[in-house]
Amino acid sequence: MSDTTSEFEELAARYLDGSLTDTDRDRFVEMLEADPARVEELRAQLKVSGALARLRPELSDDTFLNAVLPHLGSLTEEPEDAFAGRVKQRLRIARWRRSGLAIAAAVALGAGLALFLSRDAGGEGEVVAQIFEGGDSRPVRKGEKLALASGVSRMEFTNGAVIAIEAPARLSIRSADEVSLERGRLNAWCPETAHGFRVVTTSATLTDLGTSFGVSAADDGTADFLVLDGKVRVAKDGETQTIEKGSALRTGHGKRLSKVAFEPSPFLRTWSVASGINRTSGEVIPAPPGTPESLAAMEDDDQILVIPERRDLKLSEPLRVDIRKPGTYEAASLLAPEDFLPKEGVKVRSYLLRYNPVGKAKSHTRRFEGSVTFDRPVLAIIVGSGKLNRSDELLSKAPLPKLNSKDSDLRGLERGQLPYLDRVTLSKDRRTIEVTFYAGESIDEIRAITRDR
């Protein structure tokens, strides 16, 4: 057995039992990309993981192994003392943990490289995009076909377009400017460099005219097209309609394009991923999908909403901010006069983390805690009310609700006194912001500025 074969088997075993380090994962993907036969072997092992997940956890080791071996025989033409024997040996070493959580974790890890395993083995075209799922990413080539089984994946194209696809989904990557969506749901955002981006379904074709839209396609040919910002053109059998933000169309095989109610809620999961929000926790949640105007007016008594604002923005002058480095900020350190201007050529995005109570401000103070993790590093955070007010015109996508003088003065965070200390923490990798808001008297907000391109 060669050293590389032994290394691959060990990495595959660690992958299946959830113990791969970041370095291990990089090496594992490198070995998979170098040898298509190893991709097929990993596919077989993932099928075995599925078989393991269906076994009862109380089985003895011998019964457990005897139940698994028939599955191995059906998944590979190798004799039992080859591939099956190697898996059997690994099972003896690892003593496969019996908890349902551990088995579920193994299967979940199997889905973690689903992006790699779903690629069309014949795809040898130019690289037109990068696809991300969890901590894994890989290049996508022109002509590739993807079959996504679970979760939401993000794809970033070389022309700047970003799409988020919710599984189950089947799609083909025709070029950097066009995808064919056979089944599934996606959100897309297109900067000026990607205007003209097309999503082809079996019943109609959408062409982006700028900048944010959603498409869903069903197996029966029904397709919905929805515009969150900007406008799109939808064409079917010689018929063409252009719709703008807040509008939606539906069609199907043998059916004309017809306007339907604008209902963005089905795109909740893809919207946040396409907007650059990887995950949230606690009382911090992504704002639901909507037009810039609806997001600006949104109210919620119980949550801090993460509202996407401008993106693909190049700052021409320094912006006054409060936080520029990782760390925890509260009391005296919470507010600081800092000038922020990214390096030449760097574009930025903006997000508003807002507690905006329904109707009148509450008379009692409540504590809100949570976090948001972005898909790009945070470059600066604005905390002070005055700085927020001054940055609204530049960074807001739509006019924010008019504030009275009190709200205008108190919308940011305050240095406060014990026990009411507002707090902001920026993680070492600059991707996660943790917040503690003591709110109720007025709106509480901070603004996060991340790198875009």
C-alpha cells in the first residue's frame, strides 16, 4: 500500500468520524481533486455512512459489522478484503461511537463535501465561479451540473454575481453569465459588472437588469420570478415582461406569464445567504427578505434584525467609525473617534443591526444578546448615534424612518453604567460580531461595514 493511499484512507476515516482539522481538510480536497478514482471511493464510503445511520445504536460490534458488510458488497466491486476490509479495520480502530448524535454527525459530514461529489466528472471548462457550503469551497467550471441534496449553498461568479441556492436543487452552469435552474430556489445579487445575468428555467428565462431577485422552479415546470431591488426581464415563447422591485411573475408549461402577489417569505433562507449573512444566534436574526423600503420600516419587539444595506460600494472619503480592531468594547472603550477608508480598490458592504420596537418605544429596559457571522471580514463598526446619523445617506438603501430628537440622540449604543452596559465584540477572524443591547427607551442600532470585493 502506497504512502498516499494510506494517507487518503486515514483522512477519509477522519472525515467520516468528524475529526478532520482545517489542514487535514485542505489536504483531503487536494487529494480528491488529483484523483477521480478517490472521489468514487469517497462516494461509496458516504453511502456506507448512510447505511450506518440506519442501524440501531444498541447493536454489538460483531452484529454491527456483519450488518454493514452486505452494504459494502453492494457498493463496490472490490473483494471484501480490499475496500470492505479497510472500512472494517477502521471501524475496529474508531469503535464507532454509538450515540445518535455521533452517527448523525457522520452523515452530516458526508453532506459537507456534497458540493465536491456533485460536480459533473466531465466538467473541464474554464472556472466561472466558486461555490461555498459551510467551511468548504471549490471552483465551478463552465458546463458543470450540480445536484444539491441539502442546505443552502452560495456561489460567487467571476463577473461579481452572487447566488444562493436552496436544496433540493438541480442546476447547470452554462457560463459566468448564465445558469439553468431545473429545480430548486435561488436568490441572486448582481452588481453592474454582472447586469445581463440570466437564469433559465424549463418554462421561461429571467435576465437581470439590476440588482436583486429570486427564482424558484418546480419539477412540473412552474416557475416564479420575484424582484427585491432593481428590475428584471422575463421572456417566454416570444412574450416578454419587465418587472421592478416589489413585483412577481409566475408561469409554467403551456401557461402565459402572469403577475402574482409579491411574497418573498419562501426565499428566507437563500436571501440571508445571498446577502452575506452566514449565521446568527440568540436574539439576533436576519431581516426577512424584502425591498429596501420595507426593510427600512421594519419593526420587531423581540429581535435585533440584521438588515443588509449597500454593497459593492467604493468609499471616496474617510468615514467616521468607532471600532476597527477585534476585541470587546463597552463603557469607555465603546465609543472612539476613528477614521476609516479602505485600501485602494477595496469595495465594502454595510449592514444595520437594529432593535426597533413596534409602535411607541417601551417604557421598560430589556436585555438583548446574540451574534451575527458574515461571509467576509468586518472592517469597521459604527456605534455612536451621531456617526450613524451622518452615515445614513451614504450607506442606507432606502430612507430610514424619521426620528424625533430623542431617538436621534439615542439610536446608537451608550457607554452606560452597571448593570446596563451595552457591549460589542468583534472576533479575531473579524467575521463575527457579538452584541449586548439594553434597549426599550428608544431604537438601538449599530452599523457593520464588511469587505465586499
